[in-house]
Amino acid sequence: MIRLISTLVGIFFVGMLLFSFGTGAVTYLTTEQVETAEHKYHKKPEAYAFASDGALGQFDEQQLQRGLKVYQEVCAACHSMKYLSFRNFAALGYDEDQIKNLAANWPIPQPTVNKDTGETDTRPNLPADTLPTPFPNEVAARAANNNAVPPDLSLMTKARPGGANYVRSLLLGYQEPSAELLAEFPDAAPGEGLHHNPWFPNLNLAMAQPLVIPDQVTYDDGTEASVEQMATDVAAFLIWTAEPKLEERRQTGWAVLAFLLIAAVLAFLSYKQIWADKKKG
Amino acid sequence: MTDQIVKDNGDVASGDNTENTEDGVRRRDFIHIAALSVAGVGAAATVYPLVSQMAPSADVLALASVEIDVSAITPGQAIKTTWRKRPVFIRNLTANEIAEAKKDDTQEMRDPQTLADRTVDGKENWLVTLGVCTHLGCIPLGAAAGEVKGEFDGYFCPCHGSHYDVAGRIRKGPAPSNLEVPEFSFLSDTVIKIG
Amino acid sequence: MSFPWAKEYQPKTEFTRWMDQRLPLPRMVYNAVGAGYPVPRNLNYFWNFGVLAGFFLVVQIVTGIVMAMHYAANVDVAFASIEHTVRDVNYGWLMRYAHANGASFFFIVVYIHMGRGLYFSSYKAPREMIWLLGLVIFLLMMATAFMGYVLPWGQMSFWGAQVITGLFSAIPLVGETLQQWLLGGFAPDNAALNRFFSLHYLLPFVIAGVIILHIWALHIPGSSNPTGVEVKSESDTVPFHPYYTSKDGFGLAVVLIIFAAVITFAPNALGHPDNYIEANPLSTPAHIVPEWYFLPFYAILRAFTVDLGIPFTDIVIIPAKLLGVLAMFGSIILLFFLPWLDRSPVRSGNYRPVFKIFFWVLVADMVLLTFLGGAPAEEPFVMLSQLASAYYFAHFLLILPLISAMETPKPLPNSITEAVLGKKSGDEASAPGYVPQPAE
């Protein structure tokens, strides 16, 4: 009985699937496949060798400091970084006083409540504060940015396929749409308030080119601030903001792996020893 | 089964006829002991992060010290603020109160301390104490305007009737010790750093 | 139960004697995983995976309890509470990555464990109950994993919850109501998040309970083995301890190496970037995919694109969506009937030449379905997933019963001992190969 029912169920499901397949195949063969602009012109992020890449990679502190400066002076005007606190910058090599200064001089003050009136107020940032957001809420962010909310950057390199390579490629990828693209897909031309960038999934994004001219940011360590340098530095910085425990994690990993390797060898010897009399021969 | 040596502790060491010397047995035992020891070390090492994760996290520790601007507190006034999520009383003593506290320095007390012991040299008008009764942890009254200050003009804990004097010393009631003075210092004339 | 030659527990100290008369827990452990459990001596490394699965359940429970200490089940702060755990809590990153990847490893070892059961037909009499209980564990695991994935409240969490509860809306008449009941609202929100958290915390302990039954059921007939020949004498078995405890210890060490390497060097490799974006009910990700371990079933779900209707009319009997849902659940339910679908008296795939070929086709088919489940819903992936899904059903419901009736198995060894030691030892070596008897 079970076998009869299961055979019928099997024939039913297999039949439906094959029928679906047939219908799909007929449609596939008889209708013209429409190529989309995104499919054809969207580019995969260019690979760049960041200092923190690879199992032995480590952050370049100087680069992270430069990246922080790019974020502070260029990105922070629109993009929040709400999962970071000023105290976290100790990991970039700043001492307590430098962090205090950095926090106090941060372009956006910390929102607070006036103790006397209960109204909203602001105060200078303290090291324990999280980084203040540029807009008080999503509605304000949307209103100020042509209806596109600038995403929070704390986790950006973990939240996009391609990670830091994507961020770097995107920042360097602003260009006019190619004639070829426009000829093939006239609709792919950037609309009002949009900007063409082949590294963005649908080719047009609301963010205007943020890093435009060399020396837009003046680096404290004297590094020449080419546009590529700034894009690379801020991408490296975003690797750190997304994964501040990266180095600790890998160090732990090496120690644990070394330990486990020894443990595995000992376990193997012990196992072989115990089985010595049971194997053939 | 015949060629197994079953030890009292339940470990089974195997041996075959050619190698069953005392040395051979010892070497094999050593491997089992080493393997078990490494497993034990590994298990113990795993416990560390599991225990450590319950300790205060980085954001909590970041608030372990606070800076407070006291310029707005006039003599005779006190404020309640918080430090490590507990209330702190900061009191600006008047000249009279300082005199009263010093006069009492020689009185017999449950927890003898002078005003000088409880304040910073040269700034003995600033009395900084935790607002936590040393009896059972209630918050004493007396910091805010209009609150009962108790029989000794300091703080009064309504839970079980502990009376503290102007220097926050226990004078009457069940509390065993004076209101705790946290570690603090003056960063400038008007800014106190607690913790 | 057990074999007559099983060693009996002998309390050695005053205390264990006292204990043994009052609460014979040490005796139970001794008989379950100690020297008192005789196990076939020829188990290969695939028999390690049951213990490994148990180990990963423990990993999940321990790291999960830690995560729960720092997690806040509220849509406003859930995502931030995970970030707080990772960034600020001591070793929070380790706990989070161990828990997230622990789920993947749990599924990997369970899939291998199940694959071993399929290849060596461990589900056949007298071990049907072990298989059925195992499937119950598998279903509970899937529910637990799904709800756990919702908790971080990232984009994939939210849309995963939306899509999976949406499956229930395909059920005629009550579907809509059922979905709302499951979610406690019209869309995933606080009510859903809180109940998922509650159940995500509860179900692992239910799993642990069913595992006890699973092991209990295992100890009645004893473990199966790669020849599929039943244990006949003491020389066929070795005591579980120290023989298999040492082997499991070694296997565990090897798997831990891989686990540790993934946690510390590629902790996000198995995850989806979109889940690092906080849930946004107003914006759907480009394409929604579940975690990798659900992909084969997701592919089956999506493979049904045509309604079942009466030809040349507009009457629809079963809409494609419902067919997909039925097939997805059906693909797991059918495994419950496996012991009665595969009637071959031979257990081990090693002695079943035709079955063996189809088994590996099934494995390849599952790998293909995993890939297709993650591929975008466009051609040629849809057509491929229809063929791959068709094979899945055909394999279990049509091919397997057919093979078991038609296949001529290879001769089986007379005993496990003979299989291990080869023909040169033992007097029965000259005896002709064991001729399998029908199991019924």
C-alpha cells in the first residue's frame, strides 16, 4: 500500500516538474531573451591588496588614521557610523587625549536633552559616546538626500558583496555612461539626481561623486592625497569599522590551530595505539 | 580480548607479544595521558572566554569614570548625579557646615573619619559621596532642595532611619559605615573626575 | 539489552557502589558509550558523525546561552544588540561567530550522518525507529535554525521570515489566517521576533530529548556497520570505550581544526552580506536566499512554476505555489517512508552495484540543488532545478523501490570478522559467500 501510494505521489511530482520544465523550455525557446543593462554593464569590484587581507594581514594604522580623516571630512556629512564609539579609535593608535580632542572637535555634536527645559539640545562628544548621526531620523535623511537614505557605514564592507574592493571601486568608478551603453539601453542614462557608476548594481546611484579632486583631504602624515589614495584609505578604514576585532580574531585562530594540530596528532597516536591489536594481519 | 591489559583505572592499553616490555607499556601510556591532558587543557581554555564574556563589556567600562562640571553648584547646594549607574551626591559645603563638620571630627563615631579624610586638600567644601546607604543600599534623602536631611543636617535614609552628618558620616541608625567617598580628583577648579 | 558478551559495569570504589544502588547513572553511561556497549569493529570514519552532531548541538547550546545573555529581542535594538555583543562584549565576536558557523557545521555533519544512513541503509529493519527519530531531530533542527536566523533582524532575517511564513499562506482557506497567527501580525515584527526567540531557545532542548530517544533506539539492535551484516559473535565487536571513544576523539580534533579555521579566518564566508544590513520592511533584497543548508529544499519549492488545472479550461485545482510548498515538505516527509520503500535485503551500498550508482547521482543532484537554490530565479536555473527536483522525487519514490526489486547484490561476507581480517584467517574462509536472505 505504501509503495503504491508513494509510486503515485512520485509520478505526480515528477510529472508536474517535467511538465513545468517543458512549459518553461518552450517559453524559453520561443521568446526572445531580453538582456538588461545591469546584467551586461555592471562590473565586478576590482581586486586590491589591502594590508589586512589574507590570513597574516594586519591593519596599517597610518592608513586607518588617514581613512578616518576622509570619513570625518567627506563621508560623515551624510553617512552615519552608529555602531562605533570614539573610544574605539584607540585601536587606530590614538591616545586618550587625542581621542578626547577628536570627539570634542567632531563636526556633528552629540544630541542630548537640556536639563532645565527638557528640550532637545546638543553637547560636545565624549570618548564614550557613539558617533553621532548626521540626520536626526530617517525622514530627515530622506528629505535632505533626494529621497535616498545614505546607508550607515559601520558594517559597509561586510554588507556588500566584494566588501572593501567594492567600496574602493565604487568611489573611483564615477564616469559618464558609455556611448555603447546609451545606444543599447537609452533608459540606462542617469535620471535627475542620479549618477552613473558601473560598479553600482543598477548602474545609477543617488550619491554624487564624493572624492573628486586630489588634496580634498589634507593628510596629517604628509601622504599625497590623490583621489585613489583617499578611496583606498577610506575603504581600508571601513574594513576596520566593520570588523574591529579582525586582528585579535586571527591571532586567536593561529594559536588555536597550532594547539588543535598537536591535539589531533596525539589523538591519532592514541587511537592507533588502542587499535593496534584489532587491525588485520 | 586476551592481549589487552585492563588497568584498574579503566584505561585499556593494548600490547602485542613482541613489544610487551615494561618500556613499551610506559610509552603507550604516555601517549594516552598526553592526549587526555591536551584535551583537558583545551576544555579549560574554552571555559575562559565563556566566563570572561560575563564581565563588564567595553562600553560599560568606558563609563567607569565620568567628568562633572560643578561650577553651577553654589555653597549650601548639592546635586545628584550618576556614576557607574549609581547615584553620587556632590555637595558644596558652606563655611558653617565645614565648621560644624570639623567640630564633630573629635566626636565618638561608629566609623571615625575627619572631614579632611573625606575631602581633597584645599577644596574641603566639596563633599563627593556615593548616594547609597551603607546599610542595605537605599538612596538617602538630603541632596535635593527640601528633602529631609536628618538629625545631623546631612543625609537621612528613610528605609531604616540612618542619619548621616554634613560630612556624610554615619551618626545614628543601623548603617555600619559612612557614605562611601569614590575615588575622585579635580581636573580644574570646576571639573571633577570621578573614578 | 545488548549482546550477551557485553561487559558488565563493576563499581570500583565505595562511592560508586553506593551510587550504583541508588542512582545507577555511571552504569547507564558505561552501557551507553562506555566499555559496556559492544560495537562492530569495522566502522569507518563515516560512523564518527553521530557523535560529531551531538558535539555541535552542545556547541550551539553553550554559545547560544551566551548569545542570549547579550541579545535583546526587540526590532528596534535586536540588530544593535548583536553588534554590541561582537564589538564590546569580551570574546563576543568568538561567541557570535561560533554560534553562526556552529549551525552550518551542525548541518554539515548531520547531512553526512544522514548520507551515511542512506548509503549503508541504516534505516532498514530493525533500525527503522532510529531513522524516524533522526528525521524528527532533523525537522526540529530546521525549525530552530530558521528561527535563529531571524533573530539578528538583518535584511535576510526579515525577508526570510516573510517568505517562510508566507509558505503557509498557500494552504487553501486557512492559509492567510495561519500566517498571521504564526507571525502574531500582518508582517514580521516584535511579536514574531519574540516568539521566535522563545522557541529558538526551547527547541534545542527538545532536540536533546529526542537525541536521547535516538540513542536509546540505537542501543536496542546495536550499531549498523559498513558490511551491513549483523553482528554474530564477540569477535565481531569491540567495546565502545576505548576503541570508539579514541576514534571519535581523533575525528573531533580534525573537525575542530576546520571549525576553528572557519570561525577565525572566514567567519562570514557562509553568511549573506545582506544580513549585515538592518531589516527594512520597505525594501526587499535583490534576491532572497535562505542559509546554504536550506537551499536544496528552497530549489524544490521554486521549481514548481505551473498550476495544476484542468486542461483547456481556466480551472485551477492546485496552484503552483501550493504545489511547491507541498513538494518541499513532501521531499522531507518521504524520507519517513524510506524503510518501507527500499526493500532490498542487503543493507550496505558496497554490495549493491546499481544502488551505489544512483546513490552518487543523488548526492550530485543534492549538490546541484544547493547551487540552484542560491541561483537567481531566471533561466536556465529554473529549468535545471525542475530536472534536479524531478530526480530527487524519482530517486526515492520510483527508482529506489525498483532497484530493490531488480538488483542482484554482490555476495556478502559471512561475518564482520571475516570482512575485516580477509579470507586468509579463520576456517570459514573457504565457505561460499553468504547468500542474503530477504529481510521480511
